[in-house]
Amino acid sequence: MAFDESTNGKKLSYDADVRSLEGQAESPQAHTALHRKLKNRHVAMISIGGVIGTGLFLGTASSLMNGGPIGLLLGYIFVGTICFATMLSLGEMTAFLPLPGGFIKLAERFIDPAYAFATGWNYWYGWTLTLPAELSAAATIVSYWDKTTSPGVWITVCLVVVIAINGLGVGAYGEAEFWFCSVKVITITGMILLGIIVDLGGGPNHDRIGFRYWINPGPFTDYYGYTGVKGHFLGTCSVATQAVFAYLGTEAVAIAAAEAKNPRRNIPKAIKRVYFRVLIFYIGGVLVIGLLVPSNNPLLNLNSNNASASPFVIAFNEAGIKILPSIINAAILTSAWSAGSSDLYLASRSLYGLAVSGSAPKFFSRTTRSGLPYVAVSICSAFAFLAYMTLGTSSGIVFTWLSNFSATAGLVTWFGIGVTYLRFYYGLKAQGIGRETLPFAPKVQPYAGWWCVCGSGFVLFFSAWEVFLVGNWSTATFVTDYFPIMFFPVLYISAKLVMRVRTVKPAEMDFVTNVAEFDAMTFDDPPPRNKLEAFWMWLM
């Protein structure tokens, strides 16, 4: 690249500390560096199924009930386009600068430290509360078999698994996610295929469902009694908020970039796989759900005390398949463990990134000699105990509260990523740097960046609108859906006033620092020795 610094012919070790990329000096008393231990197959599988979890398997129940089969499908397609636009924008920046802290550090470089502060803390508390949401969902799933044991027992079991995986370091996390994600991908693929078979009458009861439920009870629901286009539109908007929770975590690839080997090669490959994940797993999954389960099925109500199964399990039970629902629920339970593990990973690394950028106490950036940010992991793990709120109310209700909060915080994060990318894009343009020199440069930019901003803002605007209807006020819903929206500008303005920093001008943006280090650690994959290796390289 024309704007690269010289590396004096030196090639950096892949497991070298990323301290040189953080601009910190190492002290013998305190370690504050991550290590690059995530392999290509780890990054690939994390991008495909790292956070496919209870949002898709369980959360779609309330979405189908609120939006109907067409509303469910349209809501997921709409949010899917925003998710993909976000990943294209984030992928371009991260492939160029795979910094510790991900987009938090990018916001600091291309906007200002105050914006990085607000974005980072929003991202942290969003993922910190997603972890107890996954744990409460796991308790909901287990109650399908065991309605006598306290949910607190199962929450504890899942929490121990999640903390153990993260406590063993990023290498163990990557390996665990590889196998967990493999199970999830096989499970969702099998459920989609089996769902099509059941829909066509291939189940034990030989009932050919077809598009029956699109006719009766209908393609849309009259959300809160509103009929016609208005009710259908608002019902679909309610689906969009839940869909965000299901899609959240695609940005895990960017956070993991700081601990991935050969990020300039592996990150773009992982970003491109998001398209297939959205199209096949999410869109295909909700299409099949809408075919198999009527939107007026009472078991879809997660706010009831008897919600214990995903729409897939409900459908296969109705089809007369006796043993399969238990097998599927067991696979979904492992997905809750996997998603919970990813939640803790993302929360701890974002807290680490805040500490590295100076937006949190430096104490949070301490790591073990092997590169585990143990302080950040410990602090984030403590918030998982919020899942024990299920002991005082339905686990399905707690899941809804926490998932709504996480979804809104996630939308604010996507909005922030879009703003950061647009600054990045116009900064390159102002300095005359061609995007063709970047490791990854999608041709749809800057339109994808603008859609990321506008689409996220649209969903945020209609978030939890139902609380303003006469006689439908809910303090819990208002707080969980609107707190992140109101708190983000408070964080930004407060940080701006305290830090007394100005917004970086496009002509002054730094596109040089750290570029040489990343260039030096980039290499071409060796050619495959046989057809099996060629297939594996294509797959991963």
C-alpha cells in the first residue's frame, strides 16, 4: 500500500502480543496483551453460527404470535439486510485495522474518544445483559422435560459451563465454539429440511399443511386490535425488534480479529459467510416456522408460565414425532451454552477494549501470561447472576425483558458502526486514498453504510411503541426498550464535556499507524495438497 510504513523486512509472529498495536509498554508486574490464538476454522465457524442461539430457536415464538407468518418473514428479511450492511461496513474497517477492541478503537480513531466511550459502554452492557437472557432461555428449554426442579439449578449448570470455557482462554473458546457451532449448524439445517418434509405431509400423521396457516388464522395478526395495514405494519415492526436479538453477535468476528491469526485474510472470508447465514439459517428457518405453526397457538406465548419449547418443537409435536422434539430441544440447549459463551467473550473483550482505549480503568485490561483478560471476564461473569430473576417470575418473561434490552442496545451499536464507517469512508476520500488498496472493499459502499444508519434508526424509532397505547403502559417494557436509546446520547455528551475532545477532521484521520504491523503478519494460505483439503479450505 502507498500509505504503509516500513517494517524493515521483519515479519511479526502470529502469537506475538498485540501490545505494539495498542501503543502500551509492558511491565513485568502486569500483563495487558491479548494473544492471537484463533485459527481460521475457529473464525469461520464463529462467523457462521457463533451466536445462533435462543433468539432464533425460542424468540421466534413471540414474533410469530405478534406478526403472523408473513410479518415474521418480512421482519427477519428487513433486519437481515441491516445486519449484512453492518457487517460489510465493519468488515472493511476491521480487515484493514484488526485492532484490539474492534470498532470501539475504530470509533476513537475516526470520530473521537468520546464517541468510542459511548459506543463501547453501550456495547458492553448490551452483551453483559444478553448472557443472563441466554441463561434464562436455557431454563425455559429445560422446563420442557423437568417442571419440578428449580430453574436456578439449570441456570447454575449452564453458567459453570460458560465461565469454564471462557476461563480456559481464547484457544479453548475457539475450539469449543467450533464444535458447538457445528452442532447448531447441523441442527438448524436438519430442522429446516424436516420442517419442509412435515409441511408436505411426510410426518407420521401425513397431514399436508402447505400454506394452510397463511390463510387461517392469516398471514398477519391484528396487533393489539389494530386491523388492516396499520396493525400489520406495527406487528411486523415488533418482529423486527426481536429479530435484532436473533441477529446480534455477527460483529463477533470483528472483536475476535484482535485474537485471530492472519486477520487480513480470514476476516474478509468470514464476513462474506454472513450472507449465507442470514439467507439459509434465519430466512429459511422463519419461513418454515411460519408454515408449520399457526400464529394463534397458545404455546407461542413466552410471557406465560407454560412456555417451554421452540416453534420447531411445537410443530414436530403436532406432527406426531415423539422422540425428535426432545433431541432438538437438547441441541437447542447446547446452542444456549454456545451463545452464552460468545456473550461472555464479547462482553469481556469489549470491557478490555474500553480499558485499552482509556475509557475504563486500566485494571480491566490486565491479562494472564497466556493472554486471558481475567479481570474483564470475572466482572462480566458477575452480571450473569441476573438470570436468577427467573426464580421470582416466569423464565420466559425474564428472557423477553433481557432480550428486548439487548436488542435495543445492539441496534444502537449497529447505528454507531454505520456512523463510524461513513467517517472512515469519507476520510479515505478526503485524503485521496483509493479503496482498491484495502484488503476488503465491497462495491456497495457507501450505500451499505447509509442503510446501516437509516435502517437501525428506523427500527429504534418503532421500538416498543405499544407501551404508549391507552391502557397498555408497562414500566418494564419501557425501560428495557428505551433505556439504551436515551442513555447513549447522555454517555456521548457527558464524555465530550469531560474529555474536552474535538471530532477528528477527515483530512486528519490516521490511516498509517499500525498498518505496517498488520501487513507483516499477513500471509497466503498454502495450496491444498488434495481434493479433500481443497474442499476444507473452501468450506472454512
